[in-house]
Amino acid sequence: MFTLEGVTKSFDGRIAVGPVDLAVTPGRTTVLIGPSGCGKSTLLRLMNGLATPDAGAVRFEGEPVTRASAPMLRHRMGYVIQDGGLFPHLTARGNAALMAKYLGWPPRRIDERLTELAALTAFPDDGFDRYPAQLSGGQRQRVSLMRALMLDPDVLLLDEPLGALDPVIRYGLQDELRDIFRALGKTVVMVTHDIGEAGFFGDDIVLIRDGVIIQRGDIRALAEAPADDFVRQFVYAQRGVADAFAEPRS
């Protein structure tokens, strides 16, 4: 699916990524995880051509992702960012159907596809005529997902898609998203900073620090055979509810 070879990327003289070698396995969910600023979102943008590497090569199905090739290749990639990236002046229908309209799909085909996606994502039919400000956070993310799936892409690229949601909505959407991924059998690359979320979704977890890959494997491998102290600390650093009762309160 995606192959990155010797990829590096810098911004204002600061190395954001690299060197990185990474192959994304088709039909599985790969999760990129690491501290804020480690380069995981930049890696995602390098995959879809929104950023270009300073060195090395990014390939999608064997084809180099370049400034020239990226616009057409993106038709085969669904992309969701953290806040959804919806246009506030467009209704949910207008946002979800944006690329289909741009490509000249006939209205009937668009309506049929939206009906399929609404059923898949549990989006209410009466929500299509609402604007983003009139939708809940969970509904906005469903619209973003429908837009990403509209062209039936080969791969989904998700940049912390649930990060802005409250815990209850996020918990429910995690179940729904995983069911969708499994039902569609698509290749998914997801960015998150939450190790629990990474373990929940990830067939393959790629832990990044300072722009380089520190360890790769499933959640059991990272938890039981950490490559170094950083991996061990990252995996076990997040507090659970039980920690609140560990120390007496004055």
C-alpha cells in the first residue's frame, strides 16, 4: 500500500521526520503514535502528498507520491483530521458530497452513496440539511468520515479523528469506527496520542519519537517487550480511574 524509504522532512531547519522506512500493510489498521510534536501527523501528510519529503521516497501502490501525482492519488485516499475540517457554509450534505460534486457525479448517484454512508455511520437522515454548527461533535465526525468514504477510497488516513470529542462520545465512536473498518476491510492509517486507543484499533502500532520509529508491533509486543525505557514509560504513563484512589485526599 504505502512504502516510505529513507524519508526525511524538516521545517525551518528543524527535523520533523526521519529518516523513516515504513511499509503499511494492506487491509490492516496501522496506528502512528507518539508524544506531541514527534512527527506522526507529518508522516500522514507525507503519505497523501500534502507535504513533500526533503529526501527519500513515498510510494502509494508502487507509484511515487509527488506534487504532480498527489492530486489524482488523493482520490483513492480518504482523509479525516481532528476537528473534522468541515466547511461551515456548507450543509452536512454539501460537505459529505464535496468531492463527488467536484468530479461531476450525477445527483442520483450522490444521493444513493449518501444513503449508504448514512446507514454505515449511523448518521440521521434529517441531519443532512443542517450546518456543522447545528450538529453535535459526534455527528460532525460522522460527516467527516462520510466525506472521506464518499469516493470509496483504497485507504483511510485519520489524524486523531476522535481527539476533540468528550470521553463518552469518543468511547461510543471507537466501537463504531472499528466495526466500520472491519466491515469495509480497508487499509487504515490512524494517528493518535492515546495508547489505549492505539491498542483498541491497531493491528500494527508504530511508536515514534523525535521523528524516528522507536518500535513497531502490536500492543502486546510494546507492553511486554518494550524496546527501551521510553517505550515502557509511554505505554504505562497514562493514569486510570484507579489511580485517583491510590493516595488519600486531605
